[in-house]
Amino acid sequence: MAEAQPQGTGKAAGGRSAQLAHTGLRHGWTTGACATAASTAAYTALLGGEFPDPVTITLPKGQTPSFALAVEELAPGRTAAMAGVVKDAGDDPDVTHGALVRATVRPLPAGSGVVFKAGPGVGTVTRPGLPLDVGEPAVNPVPRQMMREHLAEVARRYGGGPGATADVEVEISVDHGEEIARSTWNPRLGILGGLSILGTTGIVVPYSCSAWIDSIRRGVDVARAAGRRHVAGCTGSTSEKVAVALHHLPEDALLDMGDFAGAVLKYIRRHPVERLTICGGFAKLSKLAAGHLDLHSARSQVDKGFLAELARRGGADEALAGAVAEANTGLAALQLCAAAGVPLGDLVAATARDESLAVLRGAPVAVDVICIDRAGMVVGRAEPRGPGGTRQGSPLR
């Protein structure tokens, strides 16, 4: 288990950090953070002969948690090293809480770089539309980058020089991962054989409907008290960065909306600000466009038929619309339309904006929407409309 918890800066009375602290829930660690800690410990033993315990890593936002090792094994002749960390999801009801994440590191010839391999309990991508190529182990891009950076640091520490990189195979496995994955969306997405190694910040944000919605309300109150006329409701840390970059908003104007779009809109309906920016992943905001106010995967899904109808509105022919309807993921649908010059991202953003205005029921709030992909690139935008804007055309259901 990790021995430290992420702490807010304590500098702001509002914004994401204060909002998270207000929930009173304990944070946890992603499978990506656990895999990074395990691989760092294993490679350290491979080069130095000893496992660091606890092992400390640096997360993308600068936090430095330490993780105790649950298992460790160094092969004779240092031909391989394995270390494992038990995932602590904090107060989040995560199906992977308590799972043992293992990393086995084996040396490769110079110039090989870091090669990732799916071990037992980690899935393999079998369908397009995900941020990984078909055939790749389901270790997402940010955890891969975290591991590369930490392994390079270990290589430098053991005499590799300032520009050293690691040349190793990293096999990530999760005990009972294939069984746990049956409770996730992985089989439906074509990720077969186990779990995905996930995380963009390394931190699991604990989920609680009542606590989270209360924290959203507090965030709005703080922003209004500070005289903020423009706030942004963001689905996560990546979308928050995009909103700040585009609109230069201060921290106390940022609302960590998460999946609770309806909570943001309904509270701002009663406590208006002049402008609301909604920023989030394309797939999540396609749910808002379809009329869902709770964007959690357990309670709403991406409707590819709805996306196909939007694509038709944007000029897609029936062949493309049919391909969108059969796409594996929302991202795959977006990529199909982008290749054909159909602005599906903008269409989703505009429809999500108009749905938001409908929920606001004429409150004096102008709304704009920004859709991003997993890498934080803007893939759709809708300019501000309102106050009291109305939907264009009839809603799609």
C-alpha cells in the first residue's frame, strides 16, 4: 500500500484542489502508478541487486508517494526481476482495489528501448478505436510514459550517464486480473485477457454522489463569492488543463464536474454566472449531447446510433453513418468522421451546448463546450450561446 496521500496546495479557497479536499474522501492510486512503482523497484534490483522498499515515484503533477512492495523476486544471474504492489483505491469503490500489480523486468540488447508485454491478468487490444494499436498490451499511454521516465532515471543512477535510457522488457501482470476484468467494460471494448493499466494523474479520485455534488456546489459558491463571471466545469485533470489554456481561468473558477454534468447545470441554474464552459472527453460529452446528465459509464453509455445521426446531419453518407453506428468506441467513430471531413466533434459540442441550455431553462448563462481526445487535443468546439439559448432542432433520442 502507498504510504503517502496527495495533498492540495492549501493556497486557494476554491477550484479543483479545494473541491477534492471538501469531499472528505481518501484518495487512492491508479494501476498505472502501481505498475510504475513495481517496475521501478524491479529494474533497480536488476541493476543494483537490491529492491527499494518502499519505492518512491513522481506522479505527473509532482506528488511523490511511496509504495510498499508486496512481493519481490530476483532471478539468478539477474536475468529478470519481479516486484509487486497492492493497489489501494482509497475510498473509491474500484473493482481493482486490493489487486496485486506485478512488473517483471528483463534486459534487452542496447537500443531496444522499453518494450511492454501483457502478462497474466492484463488485457490485449483486439479492436481499433482505443489509444493503443491492435495487438498491443492494454497499458495506456500515460502509464507507459511514467514507466519509461522512471526506468531511465534508474539507468542513469546506475552509471548510464545523463542521456541514458532503459533497454528492457516490462511485463505487467495483475493477479486474478482476467476474472476482475469481467466486471469492467474491457470485454465489450475488445480488450481481452484481463485489465487495462490506466491513469493520467496516478491518483484515483474517490467517488461518492452526495459528497461530489456537494463539492460542486461549494465550488460554484466560492467562484461567485470571488466575483468570477466565467467558470469551467471539467470532467478531469486533462480537460481542466485545456480549459485553463484556452480561457486563462484562475483556480477558483474551475469546477471538477467529473460525471455530474447535471449537478453543475442545475446548481448554476439557481445560482447563475455569466458564462459556463463545459470541457471534457469526446465520448463523455456525447452522452451529454444525447441528453444524459450523469456521465458515469455505469449509468450511461455512448450511443453510436445517436452519433451516426449527428454524422448524417454533418453530411455523412449512409456508408459512413453505418460505420459510425458499428464503431467499437466513440473515439473510433470520431476518427472515421475526421477521415471523411465530417465535423462530428463540433456537432457533439454544439448539441451538448444546446442540451445544457435546455437544462438551464433560460437562466442568464452563456454556455460553450470543448471536446477533447485522450491526449488533450481539442476535437470539437461550440461557441458561447445564451443567455437563455434554445436547442437547434429537435433532440435526438
